[in-house]
Amino acid sequence: MDLKQISLVASQLLTLFGLKILGAIALWLIAQRLIDFALKLVRRAFRSQHVDPTLINYLLNIIGVTLRIILVVAILGFFGVETTSFAALLAGAGIAIGAAWGGLLANFAAGAFLIVFRPFKVGDFITTAGVTGTVTELGLFTTSINTPDNVLTIVANNKIFADNIQNYSANPYRRVDLVAQLHHEVKHNEAIALLKAKISQIPNVLQNPAPDVEIQDFNFAGPVLAVRPYCNNDHYWQVYFDTNKAIRETFNEAGYPIPEYRYAVSGSSAHAINNVIPPLSEIT
């Protein structure tokens, strides 16, 4: 074979495969746009049927991955690769990858169980796996949680499924738990009545159930009151901070003394303390 023939064959091969490569690129780009368009239509259809956003995102992820796998197989078929052999190869590779990436499959299975059992949904405020925040997405392998300080945290589904889940949005209202320290000379019944009246005036505090104010504990300074108003989930932090303000304002308006710890020391202990702590005249 002379150089002319070699050049001719090479030119034909380059033309053939060059056209196929260009065709494959065009097919990939067009198909990607069609897949994105199809996913938008599916999302719109799900929303029109009022399907839960959590389920929508999960199903769209599965559909998107499936369509892209089909696209890759189609492009390989376009190049003349035997797709049945490729399917067998893909299945074998899947088994090998599954054995090597057991954790990844565990996350996928955990995501499916989270969808089925529905301990939370997108938009719920939860605590799980050491993270507290609002669920923004439940994906195939991970869940996205936006924390109150606006940090997006990605948590593996299997870690969530294996841990306790606290869903603060599951019930229509929740309790705010605070404490108020009283001076030992303050009449606790009077303080309780004043606090109940003040807290009931805070915006978004529920009247049913009514706020709880009771003696919770005692210490050297005096009684410790448990102050517990109830509110809707969306108003938790507003009620939390406003209740703290109400406690301080109520005690200031009533003229209550500042709580202080008192210790009674007698005998040899008192003599020892007097030896350790010099008189004020010596300090100055």
C-alpha cells in the first residue's frame, strides 16, 4: 500500500469518525436540553397535582439519572458499540461498584425509606445527626439542611436514618423554655402573677394553652421560676427573645432586688476566712 492509499484511507476514517463525533456531541447537547425540558414539565405536572416537594425532588433525581444513562447507551450505539454487551458490562460494573461503595448504596436505600416513612419533608425544621435547621432538599444520597446561621449542611441519608430525628414542624405549636431567678425575699406568687400577665401580652403567644409560670427549683439566691409560653413554630425565636425582655422589664418595674448568693459562715471557718481576706483598709 503506497502513501496515497494510506492517506486516502486515513482521510476516509477521519471523515467518518469526525462526523460521528460531531454527531455525538450534537446529540448529547440536544438530548441534555430535552431532558431538562422534560424534567421541568414533570415538575410542573407534579406541582399541579399538589405532590409533596420532598417526593418531587427525589423522583426527578431518579428520572434524570435514568434518562442520562439511556442517553449514554444511545451514543455508544451510535458509534456502533454493541449495547447488549454494554448493558451486561454496566450490570457487572454496578455489582463491583456496589461492593466497593456499600455506603453509597446504603445512603440510597436510606433515602428511599425516608421518602416512604416521611419523618420530615422539605421545609420542616429538624434536628438530626447533630445538625439543626430547615430541610431544603432530600436527594438520592444526601439531605441538604440550612442551619439558622445560614450555613448549608449536607448530611448523608444513612446517617439521618440511623439517628434520632426531632421534627419541630410536625406539631402546630411548641413550648419556649426559659427560667427566671428570684431574690429570696421576693414573694413568688406575686412575681408569678405579674409574669403571666406580662407574657400574655407578647405578640404571637398562644392563650390556649396558656403560658406556664411556676417554681421549678431553688438555689442559694432564691426560687427559680420556669417560664414557658407557647407559640406557633414560625414565631419561636421572636417569642423567645421577647419573653426574656418581659422577664427583665417585669422585675425592674416591680422593684425586685437583684438576686444574690448568700452563705452563712461560722466558727473556725469564719476565723480562717478573716485571716485569708484582709480588711478593706489594708487593701486600699
